[in-house]
Amino acid sequence: MITLIGGLVFVVALFALLWFFCRKFLEHHGVTDNVQDRATVLATWTFAGISVGLLFAVVGAFVLGPWAFYRTLRGHGVDISDGAAIWWGFGIVAAALGITAVGFFGFLMAVGAY
């Protein structure tokens, strides 16, 4: 039961990291209006892409996550090239998944499940 609750906490942590990185990305690229809402939309679709990608294989998260980031970003009118948007999406997905994975494996070791 503790592992299940811990897993849910880390799902929330993954979304929070995605939201934070998306917000910083938008601020870095000069977006000033509705940054919170835009970051939420961008993080939600990126999270959805990661989730669907994880169903197929772990590698799918690194394909569908950046693709969802790129497709959503196109609707926000941020002045960035297509290639750079995909690489930024990949970096955001990799960083968020990496931080979450390290934390979750540390949690599993702490509770003796790993």
C-alpha cells in the first residue's frame, strides 16, 4: 500500500516537474501573458504523450512526449524553429522522467521494495 501511494505521489511529482520546466521554457522564450495557463496546457499534453508512450514501451515516452510538446507549442505562437522545439521537448521530458525515476527508486529502496 505504501508503494502504491508513493507511486501516485511520484506521478504528481512528474507532472509538477513538467509544469515547472514548461513554464521556465516559455519564460525563457519571452512569453509573458498567461504563462501559468500556457504552461499547464503544455505540461498536460506533454504528460499525456509520455503516458501513452509508456504504454507501448519506455522508449515511446521519449518519442510521444516531445512530439506532444512540439504540437502543443505550435499553438502558442512561440518563435522557435521546429527542430529546436522538438529538442527542447526531449530535454524537458528526459529531465522530468530522470528526476522522477531517481526519486522513485530511492523511495523503493527506502521502503525495502527494491
